[in-house]
Amino acid sequence: METPLIEFREVTKRFDEKTVLDKADLLIYENQITTIIGKSGSGKSVLIKHIIGLLTPDEGSILFRGKPVKDMQKKEWEGYRSQISYMFQNNALFDSMTVFENIALPLRQTTKLRKKEIERKVMSRLEQMELADAAGKYPAELSGGMQKRVALARALVTDPAIVLFDEPTTSQDPIRRNTILSMIAHYRKQFGFTAILISHDIPDVFFISDRILLLWEGKIGFHGTYEELTRLKHPMIDEFLQSIEGLRDELTGLLSKEMFRSRYALSLGGGQADTTFTAVIFIAGVDHSVDLPRPQAGIEVLKVLGEQVNNYFGPLGGFSARHSRDKILTILPRISPQEAGQLVQDISQGLSKVLPGMESLTPGRIAADECFWLSVSAGIAEATSAEDIDEIMLRAETNQKVMVKFQCGREGVTQ
């Protein structure tokens, strides 16, 4: 059995008479994205501060790679602590320092590296994150998205094993929020760190999360995948989901997965095998000639796609939800596969008219070394209500065909 990277065993933390963590148990595994959710004031930040060593438990123990932190010698503890980095909620960049100086700061403060080695490591991160041209600029001269990349580059320059993200998308609009989350997922894969997020951005953050931890009344009330969360029927989970606003997917305007499954059960007769319907899956894909994808372009297309799907399928009784970062599933209870095919063609034509006007796809704004293509595909399958949704999605996906395709540097969209 895999040893957790970080483990809490009956961790309790009190402040005066208030118990914030009450015999909390949790497991965080290496090379995954783990998201901690919970009501405001539930103790998420307190939990994170225990991981980073800013707080110690009143009772219980914290283990790193199977060894209790409290049993570590000073050198061993410093070794553990040096493997953790932190990306602040508001970036916390120093306005008086250049991008280079902001990124170099952790190396200058926490290591004994020589000036040349620091310069090499900083420039390497700048190049990997497409920030080399901004090295001499100040934070105020950068866009919000570039500032986030600088903050992440600073968090990664020490080659940490673990990066903690405290509300990384606070006060961002849906497109920017999803862009930042896509960036975290992309760089986690590229650099191989373990990511731990605190976030209220539901459901957006779920699409990049390998595991979700629900902190509830001082304990970890749930740990598992998003799929497991949506399927689990428990009063605690229901109360939490009802306590948050925006159960509808804010980016696309579609149903949340929770609402989608409820609508699925109500619309299709409780799983009777003789109830047939049509399922359509839409997939927005980005390919590119550089390591860094253009996540904002793909996310903006997904938003437009959601609007088109709502406009065409909603009046016909269809209902849809985003089931991953780039996939939308639509159920059409009273539409045949042939009729659905014609509707998909109509959506394709609608996208062809809308996409050329999107700023992020305008050829004049795309540098030669940022060349990419973006496509939207659709797959149609006939299904029965006795089938599992994941099986239906997989079968529809095998039938996918490209609807529209935008090619870098060309005006318009090809079909």
C-alpha cells in the first residue's frame, strides 16, 4: 500500500475554548492535486498552517513520508520544511523588485547558492514559464495572468516537493479563474510537485483535483474524487452543497454535476432499461507548438460552447453539464440521434460565426512562437437509462468528429 506523503492522525487544535480541528485524519498522496474545501471559518487555513509547520497540534501527530514530524531532528525537520513552498492568495509580489528579483528572493534568503547559480535557476524558470521577456519588468507592468505566473515561478524556483495554494483564484472572473487552475494543473504535471489547494471555487477547482477533502466540524468528513463526491448521498455532503452558492457552472452556465445527475434520474424514469435517449459529448481541444498551452483561449471557447449548447438544446428539454475541464455532456430525452446530428451542425455553424471575433483567437495577437490550433469535436450515442453515465460518455466519445477548427495565424474558423 502506498505511503502517504503527508498524514494527519487524530490531529486536534484548540484556540482558547474553541476546537478548530477535532481528531482530524487525512491523507495526501505524492504527485497529486488535493483540494481542501469547507465552509468559511471551518479551519482550512489552520490545517494548512499545520502542514507548513506554522502551527503544531495540541494532540495527535503529523507524518511526512511515514515518519512523525515531532520525532524529527532539527536538520531533518529543516529538510522537510525546505521541500514546501507557498503561493499566496494575492500573489504577494514586491512592487519595488523586478520579476527576476521577485523570483530570486527565496533562493537568496534560504540557500547558500552563488550568484551565478541563482541567476541560472531563475532564468531557467523564467524560460520554462514563458516569462523571459518580462525579467526586467516590474509587477505593475504585467497583466494579472502574468503576475500569477511570476508568483508561481517564485514558488517553484526552489524545486519544492509540495506547493500550497491558498485561494489562488480569489476575486477572479470565471474565465481567469479557470485559466489559473489550468495553469496550476499544467505546471504540476511539468514540474512534478504535489499541489494542495484551499478553494471555494466550486465546481471549477474540482476539474483539476485528484482528491477532495471536505473539512466539516473539525474533522475530514469526506475524502475522495469528485465523482465519488457527486455520487455519495450523505446529509453532511448535501448540507455542504446546499450551503454554497453557484451550484450552476458559472463558466458555461450549464448545470453542475450534482444537478445534472438529479435531472438525469428524474427525467429518465429511475433507470428503467426501456427508456432510450440520445447523448452528445462536446470536447474542446488545444494543440500547440510550445510547452506552455494557451489555456485562456481554450477556456473562452468552452464558455462560448456552453452558451451555444444551452441555446440550442435547452428549449428542446435537453440538459447539460461540464464533466471535466474540457468536456460537456448533453442528454436529449426526446431527440433521435439523427435529429441530434442536425442540431450539432447548427451549433457548429454558430461557433464558426462567433469564434473569429474572440480576442484571444485574433491572429494579430498571436506571436509566431505561440502558434496553436484549437478544435471543438462532438460525438453522438444512443443510450438507455440503465447505463452508467461514464459508459455513455465513453461510447459517445468514440464517435467524435471535429466540428470546427481554428488554425493559428489564419483568419476565421474552418469546419
